[in-house]
Amino acid sequence: MIRRRETGLIPVQDEQAVEQTVATLRRHARVLTGPFVLLAIVSAALGFFDAQLPEAWMRLALWIAGAVVVISLVVVPLLAWLGGRVVVTTRRIIVFNGLIVRSRREMLLARVTDVTVRRTPLQAAMRSGNLLISLGGEQTVRVRDIPRADLVAAALLQLASSNQPVALQRTRDRAQWANDAFALRDSGLLSA
């Protein structure tokens, strides 16, 4: 059996050295405005009503209710924001989502055919937007509330266009390797 590295049919490259991180992105921090305004309101309400309630069990119930509200409507959205990110490398787009159950989706930049920016008026005021990344065919990936969406879309399109020749060259290299392997097998140099 013949191996690729031993024959030199395909040049061996350290693929990790070729790929570099271009950007690491999170959703726009504007999505945390609501939870932190709610945190301020809950804190003020707890301080005001704690002094007004006569019984200790009432104050305890108030603080427990306040803690439940803060955890569910402030801490969970903050952790979800921290858990989601998009990493753009010179060859891939990697989308991480999830708080407890993590999901990771990788897309090769060579497959990207189109990047569209869609914005609401609030997103336009904050210079953010939603990216729709078309991967050819019917596949589209939506990345929500990316800061500086126009700049990110332009960078993705530039990286995608620079990766097209690399994908074509890899396809040609694989085809050439297969042709050379069949030629070696037919000549008797390679055992089946």
C-alpha cells in the first residue's frame, strides 16, 4: 500500500500552520441593555420594598423572588451572550452556540457564494446587522446582530474569493494523486 507522504504525489503541508484566525465576533452588546436595565430596576425595587415589609419571612420571600428574576432574566442572557461567538479564519467560519449544550458549525469559505447584510432601523443606528451566508444550493446560515456587519461581510467575501483557487487546486491535486496511484497500480509498482 502506498501512502501520500511517502510518494510525494501531494505536497504535505501542515494545515494548522496555514490557517489563521482573522476575527472572533460576538453578538452586539446592545442585546444586553434590556437585562441590565432590568437588573437596576430589580435592585431598586428590592431596596425600597425591603424597608417597607414588616415581617422577616416577607423580606426573605422578596429576596428569593428577586434572585429568581435576576438569574432568569439577567444572568442567563449574559451567559448565552458569552457562549455564542463566530470565529472567522482564513479557511473557515465557525459558529458556536449554546449555554449548556454546545453546538459548533463549521463552513468552508470556499463554499460561500454570497453574503447579505440585513438590518433593522435600530441595527442600522448601531452599525450592526444580520448576516445571511449562502453556501451554495439551498443552504443559508444566519448570524444575528454582528457588530460592523458591512465590514465583516466585505471581509468574508474577500476571504471566500481568495479561497476559491485553493479549493480548485485541492480538487486537482486529489485527481492527480488518484491518476498517479492508478498508473502505479497498473504498472505493477503498487500492490492492491
